[in-house]
Amino acid sequence: MTPAARAAGRALICGSVAFDTIMVFGDRFANHILPDKIHMLSVSFLVPQLRREFGGCAGNIAYNLALLGDVGYPMATVGRDFGPYREWMKKSGVHADHVRVVDAEMTAQAFITTDLDDNQITAFHPGAMQHSHHNQVADAHGIALGIVAPDGREGMIRHAEQFAAAKIPFIFDPGQGLPMFGAEDLERFVSQAAWVTLNEYEWQMVGQKTGWTVEALARRVEAVIVTRGAAGSSIHTRDGVIEIPAAPVRNVVDPTGCGDAYRAGLIHGLLHGLDWRATGHIASLMGAIKIESRGTQNHHFTRTGFQERLDTFAAGSVRLG
């Protein structure tokens, strides 16, 4: 099965815009966390490396779409400290038309600690993101498809409803927001969405909450995309499963934001009516290119350079849209 053919157009990316404070722990969490003491956990990690990056799911996806030559509008709420991020978006060719400033709040902040095995522990302050429900999908025009990515709980619920009411197909990407939703919430999201994307851990959570198998979920939407990091990804449709290998990585540097890069690849394929195999290979390569750079928005490429790597990865059978 292939995605429904659609003319290339604009994507509306409902999700967070945040500052990421990223720290690297020069050891493995497993060496410092005692399994039988989880109920009384008290740990401290020395993090000699620390940097502040521009992040948030909506910001990251829009940045990656811009690299692919597509137009993605982040729809998000930010705080009074948004100025430097706004300048970065302008420099990167990302539109801020639907980013609302809430002067009484700070922009959302993520504090991410990564160990030598690329495991992550994250603390997140939502700040202005809690006001995301004040944004309206109807305020954006000429939208071909959307995505509901991690955001304020009420914002995610309302934006899914608004996409469905406007008959704009969208990806449901609960990500880190998944713990906010129960089985009834997930049932409603899935009934409204065209596609669902999850990593393997998130899929396990969805399965536990709902009792669904991945095959049962795939019968409710056009496709369910499950990513498995270095093990690749699987695209489940009503016609079967397309297995997508992980793209070769030149040097593993930082996994933060790889999922958002992958999702930008999905959106690119959907915007241009590519089949699922082509879409999956583009998404996989996006994740691989991102992991080769620190931070979520510091990687760069030209379309020519991307196509050359894609030709090698997909044996010359996949073209960008």
C-alpha cells in the first residue's frame, strides 16, 4: 500500500518548541542504578559536557523539513525568552507565523542527560507549552497534512479534533506525551488520525494501555510506523509490513532528535505522494544524518548530497520528492 497521492504542500506541525540543555555522562546509567533499589532511587551524575540547543518536537521537525526543501509551519506556544530561537528559525528558513508568545511564561525547557549507551534521562519544564490549546489549526491556511506531536495535553486533544474537523489528514505522534493519555484518549486520537508513529518502547506502552496488537492498530489507520533505532523501522499497513533498514551512520555522536528527523522524512514522503518503501528509506537516512551531529538542529546537507547518500543506501531506487 502506498500513501494517498497528494500534491506537495505545507505541513502544520503542532508540538513543542523548547530549549534543550543537553548533558553527557561519561559512563553507563546501569553501573549506578541498583535494580533492587529503584523504589528509593537517589543518584547524581557528573556531566562535564553541557550545551544549550534549540529543540522541541515542532521546531526540530520543521528544521528537518526545511533541509529537505519542504514547508513546515510549527504551531506552538513559547515564552518571553523566545527571541534567540526566533532569530535561529529565521536563519534556518523556518516560519514562525503560528508560534504564539505567552509573556507570562518561559519557553519550555528540556534537561537531557545521555550516557555512553545513548540511554537518556530527561526532565522537562512545560512553561508556555501548557497554553498550546489556545492555538487553532484553522488559523493556518493551505495545509496539506499535519502532525500532532508532544505538546500540552489539552493542545494535543484539541489540535487532533481540529485536524479531523477540517478533514486534514494528520500523523499522531504521542512521543513523550504518551503517559498523559489513557486507553479512551488513545482510541479517540487513533479514530481521528490517518497515521500513527511510535518508537518501540512507546508502542509497548500503547499495547499495554489498549490491549491492541500492532496489526489491530494498523487496521484502524492508513499506517503505523514503529522505529527501533539501530534495528531499523517497520511500517505496518492493512496490506502487510514494510521493513526499513537503519541507514548507515558515519559516526554516532548524539541520538537526541533522531526521532524528529525521521518524522520529517515521513512527512516529506507523504507530502510528495511517495510509496512507503521510499518514504521509509528517506526517513531512516534523516535519522542517520541527525545522529552524526550534536544537538537537534546542527546538522546540514544539500539535496544533492542527501540524494547521493540515499542512492547508496537504497541502491539507487529512491528519489526525493
